[in-house]
Amino acid sequence: MPTISVIVPIYGVEQYIGRCARSLFAQTLDDIEFIFIDDCTPDRSVELLEAEIENNRSRIAGKNWVVRIVRIPVNSGQAAVRKYGIQLATGDYIIHCDSDDWVDATAYEKMYKMAQRDGCDIVVCDYSLSDGISSQNIKYLSAPCYEDKAYYWRKLLRGEASTSVWSKLVKRELYLNESLQFPQGNMWEDFVLSTQLVSLARKIGYLEECLYFYYYNPLSICNTNIDRNQKQIMENAGLILSFVKSPINRQSYSEDDIICFKVYARYELSKYVSSYKYWRMWHDTFPEIKLKYLFLKDVSVRQKLRFLLQYIGLYPIVSKALAVFRK
């Protein structure tokens, strides 16, 4: 049985799959199961992946690795593909990797060793946001915050900690817990899983290193389907709230936490509130919030000012003006 299963969805990534695969096949950990799932990709992604496997044949043979390419019958989207991969995984731990991203060569060995040494159900690492040329290391919380699982979970719920599953090595039995609800759409799918997995975990470990490189393509913003994305966010927000308020959830929360969560559900819309349509949609997303956010004690003045600008529809305009002024 492999120590780690790495699940990699494949769809429309012919420009990036080579870079991703090379980083995975450079891993220093010996026992890994790589599960590449072809989501009926229309391009040459799988062909290029197969070429990388062939190029690394001798290295793969020298390790105790299993490399699998599995095709899902119908194009299903990342959330469904990841769920399918979890069902196929046989490793003691599971981690995800997006096929346009890449991973430090020592990432999985370091995360697995911490999990074994400290008896962790989940190990979290930092990540780097990259456009392929330059990068910016992302750090949400200080190390002690992860030791207080209840505090860390509340930060997740508020959107103040990374909800990504690709930065979390998770014991497979947590993913197999019969109470776990899987996301419906692709937006916020990580959020749905992370809030549940952290709640179910007994111990969280934090590796204070940037071991994952998240590829950010600014051009993709132009193709964003705002209405579809917000619909998926609301569907998955409903799943998170149902879990938070269910007896299965092991973590306590306050009404302030719920208000912050609902404000975070408007995040994708905040960039578009200068348009009346999306300003109205912003207000109609959990409309019961109204101005309550402005009276929360543990929210910074900066966050409250941003919220107020969104409330009156001026946020994008003021944000762009400030960016120009700083330049």
C-alpha cells in the first residue's frame, strides 16, 4: 500500500501538464500513488502526460511508485473528478494537485514525515502564488494558530485561512468518513471539504514552508462566468452551513463567525459591484447581513471600509484609483 495518493485532474492543460508532471516525478518520497484523471480533455494533455511518463520511466521504475491514468466517462468538472480520485486512492494519506500547478521536489516527503512523526491527521503547508515568471509566498496564519484546532477551524470558516485541498495532506480515513458531504459545483469545492476535514481531524500539523506553486493566469479573469460561479458558491455555501450547524461538527462557532462567512460568500461579486446587476446580486447574497459586519469587534477597520465601499458600489473604482496612485 502506498503512503500517499496524489490525485491530479486533467482537462485543457496541454500548456502546463508537462511542468506539473515533471515536478511530481521529481518527488523524493519513495512510496507514492499518482492518479491522473482524464476528464475527457479535448486537447493533447494526456498525450503529453504519457510522454513525460515515458521520459521518466527509469526514475519511476527505481521508486516504489504507482502511476495511473484513468479516464472518467463523461466530462464532470473538477469537484466530481476529485471525488472519483478519492474513491480510487489506496494510500494512507491523500493530497490533490491541480495540473496547471507544480510542487517542490521535497513537498510530499516533508509533509508525510511530519504526519508520521507528530501523529497528524492533516499536515498543512504554505504555498506560492505564481504567474510562471515571478512568485509571491502566501502565508495566512502564524504557526501557533494551527495548534489550536478550534481557532484554525474558525479562521477557515471566515475565509481567513487557505481552504485549498492541494496544500493539505489528509489521512485517507477522513475522506472516507460516511458523514463527509462532497461539493456540488467547482466553486468553493475546496472550502466544503476543508471545513469538514479539519473538524473531523484529531491533530493538525503545519509545515512553515512554501512547497506548492499555484499558477495564476490573470487572462483567465476575462472568461469568468460570474453568474454561474456565484450560483455554485451559494450551493456549496449551503452545504458548509448545514455541516456547521449539524451535530456532526465538532467545532464551536459564534454568530460573528457566520456573518463573516456570509460576507466571504460575496467575495467573487465584490470586483463587479460598480455594475448595478452585480451590486444587486451582492446585496441579495445573504441579505440578512445588512450592515451587521461593520459592528463586529474582531474585524479590522480596513476590512470594514472595504465592505462599506462594496455596500455602496464604489469598491472597484476606489480600488483601481488607489492602485494607480501607488504606482
